Amino acid sequence: MPGEKKMTSSTGREFMDVVLEDSINITDKDIAFEEDLLRNPYSLRHWLRFIEHHAASPIAHQFVVYERAVKELPGSYKLWKTYLDQRKLHLAKRRLPYVKAQEEWESVDNCYERSLVLLHKMPRIWIDYLEHLMATPRITKTRRTFDKALRALPITQHIRIWGLYLAWAKKIGGETALKVYKRYLKLEPNHGEEYVDLLVSMERFDEAASRLCKLINNEQFQSQKGKSHYQMWRQLCDIICSHPKDIKSVPIEKIIRSGIKRFTDQTGRLWNDLAKYWILLSHFEKARDVYEEAITSVMTVRDFTQVFDAYAEFEESVISAKMEAAEAAEAEGEEVDQLDLDMRLMRLERLMERRPFLVNEVLLRQNPNSIHEWQKRVELWGENAQKVVDTYTKAVTTIHPKKADGKFHTLWINFAKFYESGEDMDSARTIFEKATKVNYRAVNDLADVWCEYAEMELRNENYDAALQVMGRATIPSKQKNIAFHDETLPVNVRVYKSLRLWSFYVDLEESIGTVESTKAVYDKILELKIANPQIIVNYANFLEENKYFEDSYKVYERGIDLFGYPIAFELWNTYLLKFMERYGGTKLERARDLFEQAVEKVPAKYAKPLYLMYGDLEETHGLARHAMSIYDRATKAVSPEDRADMFHFYIAKAATMFGITSTREIYERAIEVLQDKDTRAMCLRYAEMERKLGEIDRARAIYAHGSQFCDPRITQDYWQTWHDFEVQHGNEDTFKEMLRIKRSVQVQYNTDVSYITAQLIASQEKAAKATGSGDAMQQLDRMTIGGPGEMAFVKSKAHSVQVTQDQEAEEAKPVAPANPDEITIDDDEDL
């Protein structure tokens, strides 16, 4: 029953009060403890033993013992802490709320108050007391107790109290929480973010924005949550833009604009926040002005995309709202403002049409020296001539010639061509005249402008004007010793040395000028020393076409003097071919002088073609003896790589003119001077020639001489050729001699290997003597099976011939492995 429970609770409290006020009966077990306490009433150890003795006693008896103990020892932290924990635990076990057991809760409060009389410096007691009070609805008493704790404890311990105080204040809310946080911020100003969060949670947005502004403006403030300055700005913008009507004390627009200037990498988002602020205030025209300002001031395509998409979405939302309102008005029979709706639709359509231009403006703000973007803007205007002219004018006045990103001169050229396409030649010439005065990054840029200027005159059939333009462009500077690549000088001072400019000028003169004027231009190029090989060839061909043959030859000679090898080699080839094609053998001595000049200083790498041409001249128009002399000189002058081919050619010509026998001296000299690989081939050809002539012994001697350059393991074709020769033309002795030479050459090429093998034999002989088993020569034979032997034997009818590396040391050795080249001869064969 509820009534019975209440009566029982009241009776229990009265009984406990009687017990706490009076003493309890002392049992026999307590006598010893009581006597100790009488003798030592201030001994903490004796009181703790007595309390432990009553651990199993009723809770009321335990409280009486605690009360007696703290009465005798009121300053004992240990006694009070144990007592208070026991009281709190007992109250918690009963699970009685404050409204139902107010007296019991207050009796615990009384215990804490009595303990703090002497233990007011103990933060643990204060914390337990405050936690006890926080579980009750007594806000004022709890707040005052927190204040008492802060006044009683040293400031170094305040942080332990403030944690509970702030948590309790946040739970309570209202003005109490605000005042508590304000007091805390005086102690810890760096925790202002918590106060801002509290204000936001309490929907006090104006004060939260004001406090956040102060934190942002404080340069010494460090976020306890690790937020960056920009993140705090974002939080401020979110607050003021989401609740613009609640913000009174903060200049919102000024703050956001300062953020736009400060955080340049987030301008798009901040512009959107400012527009959102005006939209929430229903100031749509101001929001539109903000969007327009944003899309014409952002510096990156990313920010532009953010702003433009938000702008378009805003316009679409306004149009949707207007259309819904119009439908509702039509349903109610009211008049609809169709003009306003049409105007807004046109505004949205115009915005979409402007997008390519706006993106182009953003890219030009990023890099005003971008040639590509300026040209793209011209293309966007299409047929709008006035806008195209304005764009070109703005481009050429904005771009810095030295910093231009692209070819600046093409912009001037296209500008002039635009006027040309409109048949406004005077304006086109004016543009070109201005373009020629610009100090471009490279000299050839200015040269291209002059060339385009002249081409424009040619397109309009103003040939004299084109020549005048090029004549003005190539006027030498008054300064002397000007270097084409001297970047310290303006390009208009160095442009007269531009080969590109002169090449166009000379082409123009060849097309519409006279021979004399063209020659004058070519001579000027050579005088300035800017000609390249193609200019030399073109000049010579031009003179040849106009029947100035001797002058063309002089041009070749000037070009040869101007350039070194390998360019001079190509010029000599062209020059000599042209000369021989015209004169043939009529001016043989002059041709010989030219060839002698050509081969006099020619490098060995380029000598072969010139000598062949020289020899061909003598064969065709001169003496065969002279031709042979030239070919002989060629075999000494050409590079080692071409020498073998030259000898082959020389031999072929000698055989044709003077017979095969006349080539013997050439063969012999070739064998002496050629490299080993070429010598082998030459010996084979020489021997083959002697064989055809029936000179078998001479051929055999040539084979023997060439064998010293042929390793049997590598050049098997040489030995096979000799082998076939001996089989066809030799006898047993010559064949055996060939095999002996072959083995000797093989030993010669194995010299280093033989030395290593000898060392191995010596070491193996020592090992054999030590073990008493094996034969060193047999081991060597086993090691060399499958490879070329170091020694071999050839049977003969009378005796055996042994060939070794050292002919002086002959010892009795066992028979070597079978020789694949050995010839078997019967004993009774008649030799």
C-alpha cells in the first residue's frame, strides 16, 4: 500500500535519528575495542580497527561508530572519506529520489558540510559533494556549492571543479549556463569555441556570431579543437547565412567580403554564402547583384563553376516560384504578370549564353598574357565586327610581349587579316606598322610579321609595295657588331640578320624582281654571313638558270670557303657535277685543278666519292695512267672502313685497263695495309686469281701468308678454301704442310690459354705425386676433349712430326686424340 510504505519510511527515519542521537548497547565483543579507544581516543588505527569490527553490523550501528570517530578526529581525511562514501552508497542502494527522501539527502548534505569545515582544501571531498548535489534538482544550492568550492580550493585545483561545473551548467541551460561559461572564459579564454557551441545550441545566434568574430579577430587565439582559421570562418558564415534575421550586432556583408579577400582559394563558396544571406532575407535583386559581381571577379574555373551553378539554380528557383504563383492566380481567376515571368526567362537564357564568355574572362584574369584565350575570345564573338576589334585592341594593349604565353605576333597578324578580310587595307597596314614596332620575345617573331605584311600586299597584287616592305625590313641597323642572339638588344635592331626574313625576300625577288636585284639580295646575305647551305645552292641554281654559269661556280666556291666539312663535301659534290655536266672534257685542266682542291683538305671519311669522281673524269676524258694514279692515291686517303672497297675497285679498274697481271702489286700492297678481316678476303681473291692463271705455287704461298690472320676456330671458310685447293692441286706433302701450318696458327691463337693450361698441369702433377694415382697428361687430355687441342701429331711414312708450343722441350708423350684432318697412308703406298 502506498500509505503503509510512507509510514514505514517515516518510522525508519525517526528510529535512525534516535539511534544516531543516543548510543547503542555495547556487547562483550566490543569491550576490548572500547577500552583501547578510551586509552587512545585520537588513534586513527584504533578507530579503523573498531570500524572494521562493525563491518557486519547494521548500517545504523556503523554510522554511530563513524560519528564517534569523526567527532574525536574531525580532521582525518581517511575517516571522513570512508564515512561519506558509506553514506552515499547507502543512499544509492535505497534508490530513493530527492523528492521522496529529502531529509535523508539533506542529512548526507549535512555530513559533507561538517567534513568541509576542516577539509575544505580537499578537492576529492568537494567533487563527491558536488556530484551528490548534481543528482538533485536544487539548482541554487548546487551553484552556490560550486562557487564555495572554487573559493576554497587553490586555483591549481580549479580545473577539476570546472569540468563538473560546465557539464552541469550545460545540462541546466538558460542564463545560468551562460553566466557560468562567461566566468569560465575569464579563466580560460581559449575555450571560447565551447561557449559558441552552447550559444548555437540555445539558438542565440547573434551572440554566437559576435563571440566567434572576436575569436577570429584574435590573432593569438588557438583552437582547442584543432580548427584552422578558415574552418572558423566557415562556421561563422554558416551561422550568419543560415539565420540572417537573428543577426543584429554583426556586419554580415562586410565580414563575408573580408573573408573573400582573405581566403582566395575559397572565394566561390564565400560568394555563394553572401548571396544566400540576401536570398534568405528575400532581397533577390541584391542576391543577383552579388552573383554578377562574383562571376566577373573570381580567378579560377572551379570557383566560377560553383558560383555560376548556384546563380543558375537561384534563377530557376525564382522562375519556378513565379510559375507556381501564376498557376495559382489563374486558378483563382486573378490577373497574371506574364511580362515579369518572360523577363526572368530571358534573363536565365541570356545567362546561359554568356557562360562561354564568362569562362574565357576567368581564364584571362588568371593569365592575361594567354594568346590562345584571347584568340578564343575573338572566335566567340563570331560575326560581331565591333566586338572583335575591341577584343583585339584590348589584347594587344594588355599582353606583355616578353611574358606572352604563346606566339604574340600571330595575334597582330590575325588582327590585320581581320581588316584585310573586310577590305579595309588602310587599317590592316596600320596594324602591321604598329606590329613591326613591338619588341617581341624572339627575332623571328618580328620577321614573321614583316613576311606576313609583304604577303598581304602580294595577295592584293601590290607587288611594288611588297618589295618596299621587305626592303624596309632588311635595312641594317646603325649599330655595329650586332649579334643575332644578343638578348640585351631589341628585336627590331637584330631583325635584319634574320635568315627567315632574307629567305622570304630573296624568294620574292626571284618571283617578281629582276636578276640584278635578286643577285643583290643574295650578295647581301653572303655579306652578312647568315647564309646556310640551301641559300648557296639556291643562289647557284638561280644563276645557272639565268645563264650566269661562271658566277654560279663562284657562289659554290664562296660557300665552300664559308662552311667547313661535312657541308663543304656536299657543296663540292654539287659543284663538280655541275661543272663536269657543262664542260665535260673541254676544260680538263681546270677540272683537274678543282678536283685537286677538293681532295686536298678533304677528311678521310668523305674522300672516297670525290676520288671516284676524279678517277671517272680521267677515265672518260683523260689518261688511264692518271686514273690509276688517282685510284692509288685514294687507297691511301680514304678511311680504314672504305679502304678495302677502294682496293677492290682499284684492282677491277687495273685488270680492265692493263690486264690481270698488273694487279699483283696492288694485291700485295693491299695485303700489307688492310686490316686482318679485309686481308683474309684479299688473300682469297689474290690466290684465286693466281690459280686461274695456273700459278699454283704462288697461290699456295698466298694462302700460307694469309693463314697467319685466320684463327681456325673462327675463319673456317678460309681453311676450307685452302683445303679444297690442296685436294685439287696439291699432294700429300703440301697437304700435310697445310695441316701443320693450321696447327701452328691454332697454337699461336691459343698462347694465353696454353699458359693457363700449363699451370693447371703443374698443379695436377703435384697432386698426382702426392696421391700416387693418375697421369697428368691423361688428365690434360680429358680436360681438352671436345675443344681445340694444344698439341697434335701427324703420321708420316718415315717419322712423326710433333708440334707444340715450345719446340725446344721435346719429351716422350702418348699419342694425342684422333685428328679429324689426319690422312691415312698405307705403308706399301708408292710415294
